[in-house]
Amino acid sequence: MIAIAADHGGYALKEEVKKYLEEVGIEYKDFGTDSEERTDYPVHAKPAIEAVQNKECEKAILICGTGFGMTIFANKFKGIYCASCWNEDVGRLLKEHNNANVIALPGRFINISQAVPILRAWLGSEFLAGRYTERLQMIEEIEKENMK
């Protein structure tokens, strides 16, 4: 199951992404928002991220205007690896090199025809391990020191 959340800047794309997930048979849990009325992204991102942390959901898709606010917020949570993604190659590399369990999309800068290849690449890729494992272990050490 995938958690999905957006603020007002990502609401329209979130609704399109949900249709895509339904078309390809991927279950999701929607953590809001439910309109284009102004809202703060942490309100909706927090429960989606916590669903990944507690393994209720395997991954999360977060959508705000640029993807940056969601990314900054998500990476404040231990064990969450998130980046804002604007193209298919980066979507693939997020998983292959960084084992990202959360992706943030820029709702004001891409549409569903651009988001689908990004999501397909991210969801369809596997972590390559090897030297990338060593890098993630370094990040985990920093988390142990700084995220008590």
C-alpha cells in the first residue's frame, strides 16, 4: 500500500495520481487534502510519513507546489528518504541509488502525463545495494546521532 498526501498546490495532481494508481492496481491510502483550499503541507504529510514509518504503507507519494516543502519535512523523520522528483531518470535513481521510500512531486510544475513515467520508474526500480548500501549506512549513523 502507498500513502499519498498533498497540500493545496498538489491537490489536483494527487487526484490524477490516484486514478493512475487505481488503473495499475496499486492500493493507496489518501491522507488529504481534499480540496484546493489553502492548507499547510505538514498537516497532511505527517500521517502519511508515519504510515511508512510504522509499516502501514510501504512507500509514500507527497505532492506540493514544488515538492521541496514536502521533501524537507519528510526528511525530518527517521528512516524516511525523500527527494523532489521532476523527471523519470531521477525517479529511477531515487530508488536504485538512495532506496528512497518517499517521493515528492511538484504539483505546480508537472502534469499527470509527466508524473506517470516518474512514478513508474520509481515504483518499478529496485535498490542496487553495493556501494550505495555503505552510503545509506552513513546516513543511518547520522540519524542515530541527530534524531533521538
